[in-house]
Amino acid sequence: MLESVLPVLVQFTADWCGPCRQLAPVLGEISREEADRIRVVQLDVDRAPGITVRYGVLATPTLMVFRAGEPVTSLVGARPKRKLLRELADILAPVGR
């Protein structure tokens, strides 16, 4: 994640999180459709509590976008694909726009 050229969208998730399961197919579609503009990964909060605390994640699902290893935006809660893409428009825009 720290060395990715593309922005990285991290879904802080958990097996017991219903909204996380609802969001997973949406993120899968975005991962496939926007593969040349963003990398999507999941991080289980129960398996990585240190990272969860480090970034101040208090709820799941939390979506955090990293650029050059640094967080640039954070979104909390599940949402439809269209809304998520609107919220990520600046991140997905070509550099220099």
C-alpha cells in the first residue's frame, strides 16, 4: 500500500459487519472497473487492531483512501456505487486535472 503508484482505497471491515458485506460487491465492481485508477483492498479490524487504532477507525465499514502512503480522505458507512463514485471523483480524476 505504501508503495502503490495508484491511490489505495482501504475498506476497514469485519466478518460480523452486515453493512461491510453489503458494500463488498460494490467495491469489487469498482476494483475491476477502475483498476487503472485505484487499488481496492480490505483490512479486517479484528485481525489488524493496531492499524485500526493508528488511523482512528471507530466504525465499520470505514473507507479510507491513501495516496503515497498517507490518508487523504475517509468515508464511514455503506453506500450505493453511484454515490461512492461521486464521492471519489477527485481521487479518480487524472493527475493534473
